[in-house]
Amino acid sequence: MKSILLSSIIFMSSVMAMSAADVYEILKQAENKFKGETSQGKFTMIVTTPDYTRTLKMESYNKGNDKALVIITSPAKEAGNKTLKIGKELWTYLRSTETTMKLPPSMMLQSWNGSDLTNDDLVRESSLYDDYDLKYLFDEKIGTELCWKIELKPKPDAPVVWGRIYYWVRQSDFNPALVQYYEENGELIRSMKFGEIKNIDGRMIPSKWIITNEKKKGHKTEFIYDDVKLDKAIPDRIFSFRELEK
């Protein structure tokens, strides 16, 4: 069924403008590549700046879009630090001081664990197709892969940060290839590139994401998925304050 849908959309993109439903389906498939009812995994985060390179190992547990727990496992001095997400709220636990803090709105735009993601990025896992109007622009190659380029503009009164997003989806397998984020004034702020397609728990998906801070030369963050399990049962106690402070 998916191969028929893929062939139909590729044909339509080559001969006519896509309908809103076609664009919606492309983006939905790209976004859902990484999602399940639940997910749990281990990953490496490498933060690079002109002054240093920092590597963290982490474990993550997710249930839907509303619950998540991230645990740093190395280096030793940061092992045991955790971030808990419930709905639109975040809490952090610092093992060294055994303190838990709920992040106030004033801290939501600060860097998450020194990376090129913000705390706000973690809680705003809203549906792109709910908050943005979608438009297919044209076909374009990213590397060797022919992609659909999709423009996303915020809907009126949508609670979003970005003034515009461009999203490239690979035509060969519906995987995301590149996402660029712009401010309202048209300035490119951040790019996210996806690569190293691998079989991860039965899905062929990118195992490496590179986030580039376009406003700070030499700043980037790499996420490398070491192990991911999808749709495996996760007890609700994982997303509790007891687990956070354990």
C-alpha cells in the first residue's frame, strides 16, 4: 500500500501541483518515521564549538508526545542528571546536589544540556501539520537524494517560535533529509540534517542528526542513535518524580 501511495505522489509531483492532502501525507510519513506509541533508546550527543567538544551518553523513554524522561549516563560527573517532561512542563534533576527544579518560562529558550536545542524544543513537539500551513514548492536534490521541498508557514495565532520552516523529504523512502528554521525576518537560525540510514528496530531511518547553529560559526550538535526500541511497554512510574529523583 505504501509503495502505491509513494508512486502516486511522485507521479503527481512531476506533472502537477500537489494537493494539500498530498503534502500533509508526505510530511506525516516523514515525521512518523521516528514515532511509536512508545520509544526507548540509547544515544550519543556530541556538542561542538570553536573552543571544545563535549560528548554525552544518554538513555531516553517516551510515551506519546506528552511524556519523556532523559537520563545522562556518562561522563561520570554528569551521570544521573535527568530531564522529565510532562505535557508542556519540564523538570531537571541534578545528581550532584540532589535537587529538582521546574523550569520557569524565562528559561525555556536556554540551551538544553549545552546543545543547540533549547528547553522549549523539548516541550513543543506539536504537530507541524496542526500549527503550520503546508505548501509543496518543487523537487530538489539533497546530496544524491531527490526530495520534495515543503514550505511551512505558521497559522494565525499558532503558538510557535519559527517564522518559516523548509522541510526536504526523500522521495525514495519518505525519510527527512534536511530541515531549516527561519525567524520572522527571514534569517536562517538553525539547520537539521539527517543521515546514515539504518535498520533500527525494523525501520529504515536516519541514525544520525546534525543540528547546526547558523548564527554561531562552528557550533553544532550531533545526535547518534545507538539503540532504539519502538512500541514496547513502558510503565507509567518511569515518568514520575520518584523516578526523576531516584
